[in-house]
Amino acid sequence: MSAPRPPLVVVGGGVAGLSVALAAAPRPVLLLTRGRDGGDSASALAQGGIAAAIGPGDCPAAHVHDTLEAGACHNDSTAVQYLAEQAPAAIARLQALGLAFDRDEDGRLRLGREGGHHADRIVHAGGDASGAALVAALWRAARAAGHIELREGQQALALLLRGGAVAGVCLGDAQGGSALVETAEVVLATGGIGALFAASTNPAGADGNGLALGLAAGAQARDLEFVQFHPTALAVGEGRGDGQPLPLVTEALRGAGARLYDHQGRPLMAGLHPLADLAPRDLVARTVWQTLQNGEGAWLDATALGEAWPSRFPTVHAACLAHGIDPAVQRIPVTPAAHFHMGGLATDRDGRTGVRGLHAVGEVACNRVHGANRLASNSLLEGLVFGHRLGRQLAQAGALPMPARGPHVWTGSGPAAGAEAMARLRLLLWNALGPVRDGTALAATRRMLEADADGHGWQGRLAVRLLAAALERRGSLGAHYRSDGR
């Protein structure tokens, strides 16, 4: 009787990782997460919903158009086509899992609109708590799935390569313990890099750990310079550098009629774009950024919602009240914040990285579906669609045999930066790699970090890669805006 094949290891408990694990049935899956129930993932913090062309008069082709336009046509058009066409099926799968999407008085799905969309096509669950509701539904399914073994409170520290192919992964826990799991296939679904910036909407775990691990194993990077900044995070304590996320003020508020104003009460987006406050995020973020750089404030006025606030946007409502702001009668102070990384480990549409047995999906990966600037509410959709696709393909292909020959090499990202070094690094990146960039600041910051490579740990080395990519792209494109560019 032959020995059982090692499990497929999936690293990350957000939407992308859970989608892979569920779709990989009946293959045995070992799912690793840093936190519990996916609560530490950026997916769980998402206030926006899921984009899907399911409304009257809408169609996947229109969704494709908006995605390409937002991405400055830097997208892989075939990946975009697949994303838009598979969106209705992704919604149907979630409904089959019992996820209760918000509905109107007639029982139809309530469809909202966000920046860059020319149609109402965003489905939500629990108002602005869509991410939490989605992750909870997927976690319930994962806990009930017999083929999935869950190991919470653990992360991947290093990959074992044999002859250049994946042969194992070293796991670590919060107590300093470690263990080796032999496997020929690992899926990185570890999220983005937002926690490397002083102002971010991402959880502290979104520090690029999976990106650094994949690069150390020999995977290639793509489009690292494209970082999306959300235009409207709650401006409370930004710039502290402590890695704690700022409360997000969802774009759906602007879809519901909220407007941005400067300190004199003038509309910020008037005359700048045909969609005004619902212009693509890069333009809105730069406008808010420049207003703040000029020493002025920026506010979002959503007082017209009045008594509807607690039911329509409970998460933002609670965050505002916690900071002494009643959004039903007061304007909300806002700031841009690092939100989503369009770049990452270079993959094809099937999540392959080029390292045998190493796959990546979701925000840690770059299959170019988002291009130079992600369209609102396409992030959860990407995790659902491409996670499902990868999981099904891994199930159909069957387990790879363990590599039998070649030298053993441990590839890890190395020691991490301490708390003080991380606070410095976040401020450095926020100032040099924020919504508006210039070559002088990028180059100076890169030299500073290269001169102190050990002091800022693996995060500093990753930051150097980000800065180098931003320096190399001298012109502006999408979310990458060079004030000194061509």
C-alpha cells in the first residue's frame, strides 16, 4: 500500500486562501493562518462589497470596460474578461453557502455604485461589513469541510526547495516554536503590503511577508510600484507609524451621495473628472493628498443620510462615534491611506509563479487583472474567482510527486525589523512612496535603506524592491504618479 501524498499547503485565511482550500476538494488541504477565523485578514476589514454585472441593463462587457479604464489598460484583458464573466457564478456560490446579501424592499439584491463604475453593480452583506460577513461564511464552510485541516496561529517562515522545487514549508507560532511540513505544493494567499505604510487601512499582518517569502524562493516580481491609496480613511492618528490600521470610510458612501469638501466648503472633485466624487481612486486620493499637503483639511459630507446611518453603514458609523464624530450631523475628516497592492509575485492566470510547486493568489500575486489601479470592489471578487479557479485546477491535476533529487535549500526572508525600525520604515515609505512621488525622494530613501540593510530587516529589503520599481517607472501610470515624470 502506497504512502499518502503530502497535503496541499495554503498559507492565508482571507478570501483567496479560503476559496482555494474549499475548491481543492477532495485533495487534503492544510490551511495556515496567523490569526483566528480570518479576523486578521484584510478581507475581513473590507467595507466595499463584490462587483458583479447582475443588474438590469448591466453586462460583463461593461464591467470589463470599467476595470480596464480604472487600470489604465495595463491589465491582462483575458484575465479581466474571466473575472467579469465569473462574477455572477461567484455570487451564486456564496448564496449557496448561506451568505445573506443585502436586499431592497422588493427582495431584490441591493446594488450599489463605487468609484470608476458606470453602473450599480456592487453587492453588500451587512451594509459596510461585507468583508466580515463573507469571511465568516467561508470559514464556516472550511470548518465543516472534511478535506481541510486548519492550523490557526501559525505562519510560514521559510520554504524548503529540493532541486529548485518546493519540498516543504517551515511553520512558526507566536511562542517561537517551529515545525516542518513536507509538501510539494504551497499556495501563498497572504495579502498585501499596506502595513508597511504609516497610514494604512490594512491590518498589521499585511506586511508583505508572503511576497518576501516568494521572492526569497526565486519567484519573480511584477508591478511592485502600483500601490493603491484609498482616498477616505478616517483622519485620526495618521502618521503614527505603529502599524495599526486607520478606520476605512467606504467609497460606497460617495455612491450613496456623500461629497468631498475642502476647509472652505468647496467641492474637492468639481470639474476634475466626469464622475466627480466617484472618479477612479488614484485621482481622488491624489486630490485629497494634495489638499492635506497644502496644510488644508479634507472632509466627507454624508449628513444627508441622517437616520439611515446606523443601518446602511454601521461600521463607519461606529468608528466615527468612537472618535467623537456624529456623521449624521458632522462632516468626516479624511486622509488617503495605503489600501491595496496591484503588484506582487508574478503569476499566470492559474497562479503559477515559475517555481515548481509554488503558487500565489489574491493580493500577494500579480496576474495583472487589476492593471495599474484596481477598480473598486474587484478585490474580494478576485480572491473568490481566481482562488476558486486555482483550487479546482489543483484538485483536477492531483498532487505533485515530491521532488526526489537535487540539493536541499532553505529559503526564508530572514530576521524581521524591530518596532522602532518598523515605525521609521513606515514613515519613510509614506513620505517617499505615497500617492504623489518624485525621483529625488525615492532615490534618497532607497539609498538610506540600502545603507542600513540589516537594521530594517527583511521589511527594509522588500521596501528597497518597491522603491526601485517606482524609480524605474519614470512616467505616471494609474496609481503610480510621478510629479517629476514624463
